[in-house]
Amino acid sequence: MTLDVVQMVLVTVLTASTPLILAAIGELMAERSGVLNLGVEGMMVLGAAAGFAVAVETGSTLLGALGGAGAGLALSALFGLLTIGLAANQVASGLALTILGLGLSGLVGVSYVGMKRDPAPALHLPVLSDLPGVGRLLFGQDAFVYAAVALVAGVSWFLWRTRAGLTLRAIGDDHTATHALGLPVRRVRVLSVLFGGACAGLAGAYLSLAYTPFWSPGMTAGRGWIALALVVFASWRPLRVAAGALLFGGTTVLQLHAQAASLGLPGQALSAVPYLATILALVLLSLGRRRGGSLAPAALGRDFTPSR
């Protein structure tokens, strides 16, 4: 296998992993603050529809990306109002958010089905982008990929190297004690949920503006649910989220190559391989932690109602 072939495979894995990294890193922040948002799929698909619509109408990929992030932000604001402001059940609200996002995406994107546009432009640096083996992989990606890398590094630094990150993690572990200490539990959780929504919307916009530059209903294909699983798989740590997303992206690419090789297996069975691999990884991870207890934030999914 030549260097160019290896580079092409790695580039494909990276692009397949990018929407998962973006969505999962946002959900990680929300869950670290103690809020479980199961509406990632709905925010992603609405972000894909809104991002594509804005990009087509304005001719700007940047505005399309901002439109997708804004759509996810709006849905997450509704979720925050219900769960943090009104103490509604987080699981039920998240599932309702997914259903709402799927419906709204069909409404927003109904006029754009079948349209195509040029994909988001890729970076090209003279000499560097043409290096054999790593040139295109490191210096030939679009802005979404570099944004995903920057988010992983930034969130990791924020959570483990700043006072604000320590506050967020403390609130996710014990909202009652942190509230008694005077920390702004609701404010931190709202901001975390909004950040997660913007990331999910941006992940959806990546799908319709760069990965497959067209809009199709349901084009997220369950990636929002995989992003939720990746947060658990990663033990709520940003760098492990990226590693898990690359693992899923790799299995996705492998099953596509397996289908192209005509191995005689049903296409539906091969398409299920990435999801089965994720489930298997989660089961093995759970068995490995059975003796050590859960690493999840202690207050995850629990409603918070201040006593004063």
C-alpha cells in the first residue's frame, strides 16, 4: 500500500470522525455540568438543514456554518429553559427535542432537497500540502476539521487547567454543595448546554456543507446517538472523545471498503458494523469498570431546584 493510499484512507477517517468530535465535545461539556441532553440528534439535523439553507441563500459557507450553530443553539436554549429553568425531566425533554429537531429540519429544508453546492474549501499551503504521506492530512483539511481539533484542545485545557473548568466539574458532581458555596449552578449549566447545542448544530452544518455538500432529510443517520455513546466511552474526557470518534470513523470507512470489495455479505449488515463496534466497546468498557464504579459526573441527569 503506497503512502498516497494510506494518506487517502486517513483523510477519509478524519472527515468521517469530525461531526462526531464536534457533537460529542459539546455534549461532554453539558454532561460535565450535570445535564444530560439526549437531543443531540435533533440539534444536528436541524443544524444541517439550517446551515445548508443559509449557505445557499447567502453563498457563504461561513454564514452557513454560523447558521447551523445558531439553529443548534436555539434548540438547546429551549431545552435549557425546560430542564434548568422549569426542572422538567431531562430524558423526556431530550427525546422531545430530537423529535422537534427532526420535524423542523424537514420544514426548513423542504425547498432545498436535491440541491448541491461546492463543498467547504480546503486549506492549501504551498509545499506543505503537497508533502507525501502527511501533507493533505495535516495541511489540506477544511476549517471544520481544524475547528474540531481546536475544540478538543480548548475544552481539555478549560476543564483541567482553569478555575472555571473546576467550577463546572464541581457543579456536575454535587450541585447542592456548590450552590451552598455560592456558585452559580444554573448559569453554568445553561452556558454549558448552549455550548453543546452550538457544537451539535455546527456538526450538522459540517455534514451538509463539507462532508456531503447537499441536504437530505435524516442525513445525520444516527450520528447524534453515537456522539452520546462516545461521551460515555470516553469517560467524559475530551481527548478520549477524539480517539473514540476516530475509532468509529475508521469502522465506517472499513465497512464502505468492504461493501466495495463485494465480500458477499448483505450491505445492511456491513452498514451496521460501526454501530455494533460502538456497542461492543461500551459493553467492554462497562465490564472493565464494574469493580471501580462509574466515572460519570455524580449529579448527571438530576434536577436542581435551589432552596433559596
